[in-house]
Amino acid sequence: MSFEFFVARRFLKSNKLKSTISSPIVKVSVSAIAIGVFIMLISISAAAGLQLKIKEKVSAFKGHYQLYHFDNANSDISITPMDVAEIDWERLKERVPALERYHPVIQKAGIIRTSITFEGIIAKGVDSLYDFRAFEEFLRAGRLPNFQSDKPSNEALISAQKASLLNLSVGDSFNAYFLKENDPSGIPNTRRFEVTGIYNSGFDEFDELFVFVDQRHLRTINRWSEDELGHYELFISDFDEIDTYTETIYGETPSTIDVATIKQSYYTVFEWIKLFDFNVIIIIIIMLLVGGINMITALLVLIIERTQSIGLLKALGATSSAIRKLFLIKALNLIVKGVLIGNAAFLSLYFAQKQWGFLKFPNPEQYYVEVIPLHLEWSHLLAVNLGVIISCILMLIIPSVAISNIVPSRVMKFN
């Protein structure tokens, strides 16, 4: 065992420190480290969780990419149809290995009229293979629609916002009116749907518009053939790789087809959530400074209290470097203790929130979610812990130089 570790172990086991002035200062320093680690981990996990939830919600309505005719650009309405044969899906899958699924969609503006009021909607027509898994989380009443039957289904999925305005509940039926493209002033096309499910995504921009129906109704109203559709929505395995494949997908589509990413369509939303990263960085810097300053104070107090011991060790032949290592080992012990306490507090809250979701936003409409989502990669946890330990130790090297200025003949007392 080295000299530094031997003396450090005696220091750590010493009961004399517990009754000295440094005791409360050391406890405050350990608490500052623990609180700093806790706040950093909460900030990182909350920001990552919120970003993930927003990405999932927006993608559920629009996919990661939209493929449509240039005539339909910047419109939620399907005007010019695409032909199924326009896209070589086998080749596209080869060029984009991350491509998981794609859905044909037809969207048409309409009006829902009840006996008491009416509301404008966009009927989103999807087929029997449409993946509604994301909407399982949004579902507030009823069930998701089933479009597997041979005949067009009358089932509809409507938002809680629309259901409230129209006074509709699960099991109720309503009439939807769609203007004829070639004769807007003529008698509109009418379809009667039944509410089988009510959803609430938290995104008013989507909830106030979209009603999910069987696309065969909309294809008939538009007088399109079975091979014609409004646009495609594509999903890849990793949201963060959207920019990677954009050019590839664009290059594999005909000149009449445009490609838009969800990031382009909702630029302001994704720029807004990028600000979370900047805020987290500011919080981390502040917490590291607070923790580091507290540890510097604690180390200086320990050095002052142990001045005579330092003088004795120097008189016995110990070098300033060796004694400096001794105090850094002592400080490392305190830092690690604070880090462990901070981790324990965070993990307790993290798993409790995952289980019960008791922490909620006071204004969920601003953040698009009600329950505060926490998401943390274990690599982030490791990075925070190592970052705190290394940063604090580096900050402590400078004040530990004060040990070099201690002269044995001046500090040692003889009775």
C-alpha cells in the first residue's frame, strides 16, 4: 500500500474530524455534489424524454417522410393522386435499409354536422395495414378502428377535442359532408360514420383537424381507382437518421414526386425542442461550478485544520506532492459519496415516475404532454458521474497547491 493511501485511510477513519469545524462544511459539500448530480440527471432525462415524446407524437400523424405530387405541396388535402406503381419499393428498401414501413394515405377536407353544431375536419383515410400502435397511448375511450372488412368500414377515430365540441361519445354516429371537387356548389357527398374510439395526443394542431376513416370512402368520393392515393407516409427505424436518408429517398422517386421530412414540415417545433439541449448544458455548467466551489471550500478548510499534521509529515520527509495526493484522495472519497447519493435519489425518482407518473406539467398544452416523461440512456448516467468526478478533481488541484507553502518550522507547536 502506498504512503498516500495509507495516510488517507487513517484520515478517513479518524473520529477527530467529526467533532471539528470542517464536519458541517464537509457535509454541505457532499450534499451540494449530491444535489448537483440529481438536478443534472433530472434535467437530462426530462429533456430527452420530452424530445422523444414530441418526436413520437408528430411522427404518428405524419410519418418521418411524406411522398406526394408537387400539386399537393404545402397542403393537407390530397388533390392530385399518385399511382401505386410510381414508386419502386423493392429498390427503395435496398437503398434505405432503415425503412420499416410505409402507408398510403388519402386526406380530404370535410364538415361534421350534428343536430346542435358543425365542425370542419380533415378526414385522414388509411388502409387496413395502417399501424395504429402509436395511438394506443393516445386512446381515451373506445377502441382503435378496424378496416379489415371487404366492404368500406364506417368506423372512425375522432379526437377528444372534436368529440367534446360535437357532443359525441363512443358508439354515436355522425354525418360527414365532403364538397365535390368538380362542382363545389353542388350537393356534397355524405358519409355516415360511427365513433369507435376517441383519442387525445396533446397536439391541438392535429387534434382539432384529423378524423381517421377508411380510405375507401374517400377514394370513392374522389372517383379515384384502387391504384391511386393521396400520398405516402414513410417510417424509418431511427428518427435521428432522417437527414441521412433524405437525399437517397429523393433520388429514388420520380421527378413528379416531392419528398418532405417531418422536420421540414414542422420546423418550428423541432427547433424549439433543440433549445432544451442548450438549457441542459447551462444547468450542467452551473451545477458543476456549485459543486466544485463547495469542494474547494471543504478542501481548504481540511488543509487549514490539518496544518500541524502537514508540517509533521513534511518534517518526517514527506513531499508536498505526496501530501497533496493525500488530500485529493480524501476529496475524491467525498465526491464519490455525493455522486452515489445523487444517483440513488435520481434512480428512485426515475423508476417511481416510470411506474406511477405522478410528476405532471402545470401547463400541458404548452409542452404537448401531461405527465413529465423521463428517458435516460445508461451512457448518459455514466458520463454525468465521470464528468462530475473528473471536473471536481481538476478544480481541486489548484487549491491543493497551498500545501507547498506550509513550512514545518512555522506550524509545528511543541509543548
